Amino acid sequence: MNAYEELNPSAFEIYFGGRQFKAGLAAYQKCAERFFSGIGLRLEQIGKAVDRNDTREILHLAHQLKGSVRMLGGASLGDLCESLEENTEKFTQDEKKDILNQINLKINKFKLELAAFSSTLN
């Protein structure tokens, strides 16, 4: 049973080899640190791209965010990023903003869960 709503801890096992693999543990923690340090700017950039209706930039940023969150265990959050990425040319401006709002809500929960999970790895 998964104790988290947004975080799937099995991603740690799948992508980083689990607790027994010290290099994977260090890599996961480094990725989490980079995620925390850059997520505010990344969301701001996506928001500005949505405001400008800059399809190319939205595609690029949503793709990057999708990969980052999925690698760290954020499957449902990654799905939202994928939806924005794959549908940004079809979505209205309001639909893009709605998806971005959903991403922002899930990001906050994901950050808390990622911090809690990361603290169990030490």
C-alpha cells in the first residue's frame, strides 16, 4: 500500500536501484534537490509561456517537467504535464490555464511527499 497520494516511491527502486545501491541513492537525492531548487522558476516560466500562448515554449517546458516528476515518482502529476504537452495546440487559453492550475495544486502536495520520502532515505 502506498502511503502517498502524489508520490509513487517505487520510482526510486525502478530508476535509481533502491536503498541498497548507494550511487542510486545519491543520484535520487541530487535529483530531488535540483527539483526543489528549480521548480518555482519552472512553474513561473510555464505560466508566462501560457500567458503569451507560446506553444513551442509550453511544449518544451511541459516535457521537461513531465520527465522530472515521473523520474522522482510523480506519475499523476506527470500525466497532467503530458496532457499539457500533447494538447497545448488544441487547448484554449482557459484550458491551458486550468491544467496549469491543476499542476500547481499537485506540485505542492508532491513537494511535501517528496521531502517526506527523501528524509526516510538518510
